[in-house]
Amino acid sequence: MPFDDPGLVDEVMLCRFLVPRPASALLGTRPARPARTWTEWLAHAGLLTDGVRTSMGTATRATDGHLCRSLFERHVDDFLHHWGVAHEPEPAYPRHPELNTTGLRADWRLADGTFVEALGLVTKEAYAAKVARKRELARHHGLRLVTVTPEDLDRLPEVFADWLPEGSAG
């Protein structure tokens, strides 16, 4: 059934939430669903084809199919893909009793274990505090951390020179 009317999509989703599903309340009666964020559920439902505007940016898919939470992240992911730099999206930082009690994630992990963060909202206080915790967490665990800001977009070959084929960072 096509949903060309956004209002109809909203109504159908709300109705789905209201349908009782008693089997899901019983432990062990159905396979566990993977934990997904709201934007991942939207992507899973096929609703992110052109991107969805969220409070933090436009969620969309990169060229390689990775879910990106902003156009800035997508630009970096597409750069890594274009240059053949192996990257895994949303890797978990190691747990720490003070620095990481909530399951912090990086934007990417490169093949050599380097964590990469695309820092698009550093002017927001809560975001900057989380970034500071991630930096301290990386230092504490001896993880290499590369950070990219919007100002770095014109110099990504320089930022990622260590992972690019010889002679391509010039």
C-alpha cells in the first residue's frame, strides 16, 4: 500500500503502536529484535531514501549503505569509501566506570583500530562535554582518535593521509 500522504503514514504508525501484541510481553516467546535507534528504524522501514531531518542533522545513507546522522557524517563516510579506507560505523568505546557508563560510540573505527569522530556540533555545551569524555576515554585506553570538524572538509586527504594509498594525499 503506497503512502504518498505523510499524514496517513503518521496515522498508520500510531495505529500500529496501539495494536496489542501480548506475545511480545512474554519473555522467550519471540526472537529478540536488534537494538536500533529511531533513525535506524526509519531506515529499516525504508523511509530514509532521501534523508530525514532530525534535531541533530539530516539522517541519510552514505554511498556504501552506512547510516549517517548528518550530511557532514555522510561526506566523511563517502570520502572514506571513495578512497577505499575500510571503516566500521558506530563502534562502541570500551566501558569505563566513570567515563563510559552509557555505551558511548564513535562515528567510525578504521581497520587499524583508530576511532574517528565527526565533530559537527562542538558549540553545543552537552555535545562538547560528551566529546571531552570520548577524548579522555580514548587516552585512558590508548586508542588513536582522529577528529574531523566541518573546517576540515577541504583537507580530508591530509587528515586521513595515513590511511590513503601512497601519493594520494598531496
